[in-house]
Amino acid sequence: MESAKLIHRSDYSYFHPITTRWADNDVYGHINNVVYYSYFDTVANQYLIEFADFNPINASIIGVVVHSNCTYIKAIAYPNKIEAGLTIKKLGKTSVTYGIGIFKKGEKAAYAYGEFVHVFVNRKDNQPTSIPKKINEAFQKIL
Amino acid sequence: MESAKLIHRSDYSYFHPITTRWADNDVYGHINNVVYYSYFDTVANQYLIEFADFNPINASIIGVVVHSNCTYIKAIAYPNKIEAGLTIKKLGKTSVTYGIGIFKKGEKAAYAYGEFVHVFVNRKDNQPTSIPKKINEAFQKIL
Amino acid sequence: MESAKLIHRSDYSYFHPITTRWADNDVYGHINNVVYYSYFDTVANQYLIEFADFNPINASIIGVVVHSNCTYIKAIAYPNKIEAGLTIKKLGKTSVTYGIGIFKKGEKAAYAYGEFVHVFVNRKDNQPTSIPKKINEAFQKIL
Amino acid sequence: MESAKLIHRSDYSYFHPITTRWADNDVYGHINNVVYYSYFDTVANQYLIEFADFNPINASIIGVVVHSNCTYIKAIAYPNKIEAGLTIKKLGKTSVTYGIGIFKKGEKAAYAYGEFVHVFVNRKDNQPTSIPKKINEAFQKIL
């Protein structure tokens, strides 16, 4: 596990704003740990859609999640504006490991950080396949 | 049911930006009908927190939902930036009916609209009680 | 609005068990109002899948939600086992109105009840179309 | 990372049934990766509530999640009945690491598995504290 103190805004190349929701808070009054993973999904797919023309509705090759993890440093609660930072930690032939950091808007130290791994597969038969060229190029930019 | 064509940005007084999430889309590729209600909750509570100093963690009087409804006009999909408009449709001694409209950022006609009713209760015993003065004043502003 | 006291297990024909989740509870310690609508979706689609061979992944005609509402009578909290009751309140040529009641397992009086309306459309062009025969027959059974 | 083929029903001591929901499926027609973490939360807290009289509403010492991870082996889709298996992988003075496996009802090999770590803290000041005796005893049973 990386030391939490190293997780800084400068570790990420692409940022996506996320607004929190009432339902994000659980009975303890903080954003439920589960919800952070929905932020992860949102920022990575946003990047694919924005920079690689990825269309989740009809793309013939899609990324499926095979692993994810998150380390929680400090709690955040609704209402708050947050930003999810994205970087590429590892890029293989058929898979990619995203690194993601969760920040309060304008703050430098992460409240949570983690990874998730997309394996690219043919939508039809679920078989792993090479990362499409356009997506690979988009990953190279933030590697 | 109000005619859908009447639902316009000018019907609402307060707006709150909401960012969509990957998980908002269901298998049909559009934001799931359920998710709109989480936007409703988010904008109304945001208003209470911002304009009536409401603190959901420790407030002794809270608003509990006794009814809600939504009419869906046109589908929206992640990724999209939306805005939730808020107005007060009915204000009673212990309850309030919010009107909410869901808009794409910058568009004038609503994609969905609905209502929900908060009854204010003592957190301790769940008994209905008068709407607190500060909250009532905030409601008056957008009645 | 129907009187809450009339909402009884015998008003529904089909029941589907639903297990509650930690994340269903909001900061007030009860199942968030939004979550009830996910129970509604779950029981109605379950019925279509089970009794009308409906396949949400590849069906060429699908039901899209154009309206929904819910009235909340008494709060429920995780952990609890619940049952969602389903009936058909109105059956048209292209649309159906489901009635749904939410019960604690084994109890007779509803904790919440509501409706939602599916309009059936061609998946390709989103145009309303007649309810498919097999689905219509399934609806007739619980009309 | 443990080899996926080793993840078997017999690796877990306590099982909790979970019913899937329409909204669990994402645009790819399978349960979204995020949702598995809500199953994790649900089974672990269920165990605390059932076997250690834990009350999330008013407990003065609560478990907050500081890390979680999940490895996805095979996809599951709504509608399906699943079971979450729970074990204790590590038990410290103030923290516990749960191991969780997600199974289709009646099947022996896991579809997904992972961990999450609860640090026990005083609800008032969020400071780590010893695991309460009753909770510690419940953990010992499935260590």
C-alpha cells in the first residue's frame, strides 16, 4: 500500500468534477465507501468517451472491470463538490490499470485513492482483445 | 397531471448543478427512472442546507418524505451535465410540497419533473411538528 | 390519493422477496425514499422476465417508465426482509400501470405503495408500439 | 492476489442471502462492479447486527472502512439470487479485515471475492479504539 501522504493532485493528469448527492451519505453521515467506486467508474469512462470517442451503448469492444481497490484517508460528506483525478498506472496489450484520486474541489491532498483494472473484450463473446488504437492513444497521453 | 409542455426553466427559482454518473445509466443506456428521485432529494436538501442552515447530522427537526412522484418526458444519459430546478408548490404548517424540474445544462425545457412532500418531525419521536422558522423563511423566498 | 389504510397484502397478486442493504439506509437510519423505486423496478421486471420470457438485454420491444409515484406510510430500515407486491391497475394498448406495495416479510399492511407506468416502445427508434402478446397475457393474469 | 480458482464456498463461515435488483445491472447488462461493494457492506454489518447486537443508529463505537478491494471472476446479472460469504482474515486490536465471497445461490465457486477493513472508532471524535468485547467475540467465531 502506498503511503497516503504521497497522494497529491499532481499525481493525476485528468480531472473530472463530481457533485455529491444526498443518497451518497450513509447512516454515519459520510459518503458511503461504496460510492467512491461509482466515482472511479465515472471518471474513467468519461475520459474514454471524451478523448477516445468511446460509446458504451454500441461499442463492439468494451472494458470490463476485473479488479478494483480503494484506500480511504479522510471522510467526505454531502454536500460537497469533489474532483476525481485520473492517471494510467499500467498499460498492457489487453488491459489497463487506472489510478484514481478523490479530492475536495480546490484541495491538494486526496481524501481517497485507488485503482481499477479494465480488460478489453469483444462485447459479443466476452473474449479479451487488444485495446483499440484510439483508446490506446488516449491512455498514452496520461501514462 | 400538468401538461409536459408547460414545464420550463422559468417555473423554478433555485437551481443546483448535478453531474451524472456511469452507474446512473441502466441496461437501456439511459438514466434509470429511480435516479431522478436522488436528484430530487439532493436539490431540496441542498437548499435547506444552504439557505436555512439545516444540518442533517444533528438537526432535532427533520423532513421525512411521505409522497413523491415523477413524470419522465425525454431520456437523458450519462455523460451529461444537468441542473435540478426547485420551487415550493404548497407550504403548510408541518409540511411542504417541492416542485422539481430536471434540465440539461443550459436548456429551457424539462426532461423530467415531479414533486415530493416533506413532513417535518421531531427526530426523537417522529411526531409531526411546525416547520422551523428559519426553514419556513427559506421556503417563503421561492414560494 | 388512496387511503393508506386500504393498502393490504390482498391487493396484490404477485410477490417478490427483496433483501435490504446497508446502503439503503440514509443518514436518518431508514431506507431512503429513492430506494423504494428500485424495489418497484425490480418486482415489475422480475414478473416480465419470469412470466413473459422478457429479456432486457436483447428484447426489441421494451417498457420505458413515463411516470411513477410512491406514498410512504411507515419507515423500514436495513436489516429487514421485505416483499414487493405487484398488480396491474390499468392496461392499455401500448402502456401498463403497475400497482406496487412494499411489505415487511409476513406482515399484512403495506409500509409504502405506489405506481409506475411503462410505455412499450421499439428499442431501435423509441416509438410506442403495442404491448407484445406474451407480455399482455402475463398482465391479464394479475389484472 | 490469490488465485481465483481457490475461492470456494468452504472458505467462508457465514452466509447471507442477497436478492439482485434491476438497477444493479449497468449498460453492459451485468451487475455493475460498484454494486458488489454494497453486498460486502451488507453482509459484514448484518453479521455485526445479528451476532454482536450492533446497532448502527446509536452505537458509540462504529466501524469505518479504511480499505476495500474486489476481484471479479465471472459476471452475474439481475435477476439472480446470490449469497455473500463472510470470514475474518485478520483481527487486530482496533481493526478487522473481512474476507467476502459472492456466490450464486447453491453454487460452490465464487463469482467475485474481496476484502474490506473496518477500523473501530469512537463515533464522537472519530478516534480509533479497541474493538468492543461483544464484537470481538463474534469475530473470533469465524476467524
